[in-house]
Amino acid sequence: MSEIPDLAGLRVLVVEDEMMVSMLIEDMLEDLGCKVVGPASRLDEAIELANTAELDCAVLDVNLGGQPIFPLADLLRARGAPFAFATGYGDAGLRDVDKGSMVLQKPFREGDLARILGELRAKVL
């Protein structure tokens, strides 16, 4: 079993439109010692948080009620803020520019989230 990375204090923007999934992610992040930014359930909300809140990285649901998350991904990429997509479709639903991005395959466990966040944290430091 792999060791859980030290994620204490990591500020993670959570963008997820399903309330129960969002709450589950928040609980996992808190268990890992992260600080939750948001969460946001709509694209405009998420963009506002990305523009105003202090964050280290983000976990982005690919589809917010039929609206793609890609404008936020582009904003975060331009700012050098690392992120991972959360989706049940793997990288199949991603644009070509997003192929090769980190993907959390839904449903995921806390260990999967910790591993991805450890990789994202390495890009922040």
C-alpha cells in the first residue's frame, strides 16, 4: 500500500454540480488536511472563485449540468494552477488540448484523490 502524501494546508478548488458528490469530495479533502475552496456547482461561480480566492490546485467535474468546464480549465492553465478533471468517462470526454491531463475516474476513493493531489502539489511547490 502506498503512503499518503502530506497534503496539509493544500487549498483545493472543488467544482462539482452533484451535491452529494461535492460533499463527499469535501469530506475526503478535509480528512487529508486540505482546505476546501468553494465548492462551486456552476461555471460562473467557479470562474469567480478562480479569479478571487487563493488556491493551489483544483478538482474539476468535466460537465456541470450540461455545461463543459473547459473555460475554467483554460483560465487555470493560463495562470499555471494545476488541476485534475473528475469524470466517469476517463479522458474520452476531454478536448485534444486536455488529453494527457490528470483524470480522477469517478467513482474514486480517498486514496485516488490523495495520489492525484500529491502530483498536483508537486507542481505547486
